[in-house]
Amino acid sequence: MGKIADVQLRSKAVILAQEGYSYSIIGDKLGRSKGWVAKWVERSQQDELDDRRRCGRPKVLTQAAIKLIKKAKYRRGFGLRQIEKSLKAGGLKGNKDTIRNYMKVDLKWRSWRRKKAPLLTEAQKKKRLLFAREHRRWKFEDWSNVLFSDESPYQVFYVPNSRNDTVWGSQEENVPVASQVKFSPTVLVWGGMTAIGLTRLHFVPQRTSINSEYYINNILKKELKPVYDRLDTSGAISKRRLFIDNAHSVFQQDGARAHTSVVSRAWLNDNIPNYIENWPPNSPDLSPIENIWSILSNDVYKDPEPKTVDQLKRRLRKAWNSISLETLENLIKSLPRRMKAVIANKGNTIAY
């Protein structure tokens, strides 16, 4: 039998319907929907006001178990295994498969990977907010004349996040091993991008740190300065002119010590028409070249993984030269949105 209160409510709905009230009015009176009223009026014609016997296996999860599961929403340390242990500790039923199905089917949840973001100080947030406000009116045409630059390291025998490093197959013994070494060789590269092209990819020699002297002599002089002397060609991206108008071009670099030293700034003042002097600290989410590094990683570490420094360099060059103009243009087009997002987020980190 159904609950007494439920049966009485259904009977009342039937009586009101027999008295001529509309289903909408009945629903309003009883706090139920019009469809609910129609359902039980129709059932009453067959003398059915009780809940029908349900088919299938009874539900494993009790209300207490469901309450515990719902506490896991957006909280760390509440994986399927941990929830299962908590249920058992409380004398409740529910294994990992049951919990997973309930989360996916009933709660419409899915497993999300937490994104990494720099922890910002209040001072850094203020500088980011100031920069975004100063550039909030910049359009694509303004940003397309900015050359974004950065360095990025890549490792031989690199192993990505183990949760994402999966393969499909029938036999576990045939799964390829992810080779690792304690001190993997690292290749450090420098590069720059605009909406219409890329600089040459610069490889920093092994065991060489980028100080002001190296930055000026090997990157600014040999890689950046020639960009301002390029002519339009119909060749590959690496040979294209990167600025529509050199006189209105803008060079961007982050706040690394070698970039912002007195001697580096002096060289830029003497040789480059314009450069951003107030780039906000700890702000990779504002620079589209960070997206380029991610694209390179996806291409470089595909099977078979590079096993030597030379193989890694070849992969990097090929991936760099394969970046399409459409990709560059779309990344630059995202900058007005990024500025708005920083302002809306009060200077905090944004998704990019």
C-alpha cells in the first residue's frame, strides 16, 4: 500500500475533479502538477490509487548513502574508492560501480580533471586587473600586431599525467611500457607568434641558462631583430612578415629576470619600436603562446615517443612549422575575451 497521506491526496484530487474543477486548479490547490492530477484521475477509473508494485531489483543506495555521496561534489579526496570505504564504515551498502552509476545517471555528474593555475597574490591581481582595463578596448586588429614571446622546456622520456596516458587493447602484457629515466634530458626553446606568423624556433644549448647576456646576444639580436627586416613572401609561415606595420608593432615578453634586466631593457629601447613594459606577473593565461606550447606537446609526444634529444628537436621543429595561420588568428582573436574575463574575475586567473 502507498503512504496514507499520498492516497488521501490522490482521493481528494479525484473528488475535486468529479466536482468539476479543472486539473490546473486542482494542482494549484494540492501543490501538484496538472499532469499528476490527470494521472490519478485516470487511475481512479480503474480503482487504482495505490503505488503500483515496482519491477526489478530494489535500490541498493539508501537516503543516508545518497546524502554521503552528494557531499563529494567538487571536493578533493572523495573518489569512488574513498566513498565506498565511507559507506562501509557507516554500515551502508554501495560499491564503486553502484556509486559511479548513481553519479552519472541520477546526478548527471562526470569526472573532471582539476586545471592548474598560478596562485596569485593580491598585488598581482591588481596588476592584472589594471592591465586588462588598460587594454579592454583593444580589438583583434590591435592585438594582431603584438608579437608574443616565451621560453618553454620539453623533456625526452616525458610521461604525461598517468590518468590520461591510457591505451586500448586486449592483453595487459602487450601494453607498451612508458620508459623513464631519473634525470631526463631537457630541451629549452624560445619562440614568438603574431596573428600572421611565427618566429624561428630557437633552441637553447644544453646546460645553458638564459641570463641577460645570452638573451640579448642570441635571442633578441639573432631571432627578434631580423623579424623587423622581413619581406612578404608566399613561402612558409616561418618566412612570412610578422607585422603589418613595423612602426606600430609591439613586442611582448614576460617578467623573467633576463627579460627585464637593465641591459635587456636598454637594448629593447634602442632597437625595438614598442614593447610592453608592464606585462602583469604570473599571467600565462593572458599570453596565447602558452596555447602554442600545449599544441606542440600534443604533437611531439605521440607514439612513438622521442628517445633522444635530436629526435625531440626534430619533432619540435616539425610541430612548430605545422602551426596553421587559422590557429594563430583564433588565438589572437581570444585576447579581447581574455581581457573581459580578467576584469569580470577581478584580476584572478581565467580559463584559456
